[in-house]
Amino acid sequence: MTKADKLRNRAAAVPADFTWQELINLLNSYGFIEFSDKGGSYRCFKTAAGLKIFVHKPHPGNIVKRYLLLKVNGKLKEYGLTDASEE
């Protein structure tokens, strides 16, 4: 099992201590790259195929809220990037 697989399984479990860096690494493992041309906490992640996920960067801490992780998991599933074994 690769690091990316372990991170995907961890994200699917929706832990309360998932960090911003883990979220970036998770999205990078699916081919998403952070693209934000404005300041503030709003971040956009895009793929070469044009898929997009918009999220708010947590502040002042770096722990991602569970609802946001659920939203990201839902988008990944909607885009067909996750399968039933990762739920």
C-alpha cells in the first residue's frame, strides 16, 4: 500500500484531525494542483482535465473541518475518482 493509498483511506474515514497539508497531498495524488490567484482563505484545485474543487483553507489552525472533508470526498466520488472500496 502506497502513501497515497494510506492517505486516501484516512480521508475516506473522515478523521477529526485531518490537516491542510494532508488535504493538499490527497488532492495532488488525484492530479489536482492548487490554483489561487487571490488572497484570502478560498482555494481552488484544478486538474489538467478541467475538474475543479473549491475549498476554504482553515485558519488560524491547520485542521480541516469534517464537513469540508466530506465535501471533498463527495466531489472525488462525483468525478469518478474514488471507488466503493475507498468509502
